[in-house]
Amino acid sequence: MTDETMSTALIIDAPAEAVFAVLSDPSTHQAIDGTGWVRESLSGEPLAEVGQIFRMAMYHKNFGGMHYEVANRVEVFDPPRAIAWLPGEGDDDADLRFGGWFWRYDLEQMSPRTRVTLTYDWSAVPGILREEIQFPPFDPQHLDNSLKHLDEVVRDQM
């Protein structure tokens, strides 16, 4: 962990392919989320390549019960080893604005188990945005919760 990243790891009793399948399915992201902000997938398609945009409905109770939408762009897609996305906003997928933070999952096969490392990185967030939003915007415990939820979802799907 650096001053601008947080990460945590968990060993999941499942093959990396099974874990990656869950991570690459946005319809599972609400169940995996450790913050409680993620709602439903609006795109409906599994993640399949770098550059793909997938949209998620979100809700943040700390901002007066604000409902909003996030347009995520897949930045890393390396089955079954790594997947990452950069959250952004905008109505047109060709003209999105990104805040500079990203989510990344790295999977290390340890037959028959998988070590999953979740990293939240906000090192590219511009200064003007840092004046509006405190980073990280959640407690590090949320990353641990996310990996515990991922473990539960993977076990439920096996």
C-alpha cells in the first residue's frame, strides 16, 4: 500500500477461472461490492476486452441519497490473471470523463485455490477533484469486505 493506493488479498478456495468468471460478469458486482454503493448492471454484457464500457447504477447515501450512473472502461483484461476498470461518467461512451481512480483484481492460481489481490488506486486523480472528494472515499475495510463477498459469490456459483 502506498499513499495513493490500497490493496488487500484473500485466498479463495476455487480455481482462478471461476473467480475471473465472477469478476467479468457485471451482474455480480452488486453482490461483491464492499461499500454498498453498487446497484445493478445497466449494460448486461460480460466483460470481454480492454476498452469495453460497462455501466452500473449506483447509490451513495452520504450525499443525500444520490442515485447516479458510472461508466466503467475495462483497462486490463487478462483471463484468468487480472482485470481492472476505470470509473467515469458521461452519456456518450465515446466522450467519457474519468476521475483518475481504478479498481484492479490480480489472481494467482495456487491449485486448487486462488490468491486474489484487490487494489484501489487513486494516484491519477487531479488536484481539483481532490479538493472536492477526500481520497480514499471509504474505509480500507471495504476492500476486505469486497473480497469476502467475492468468495461467497464464487462458492455459490460452483
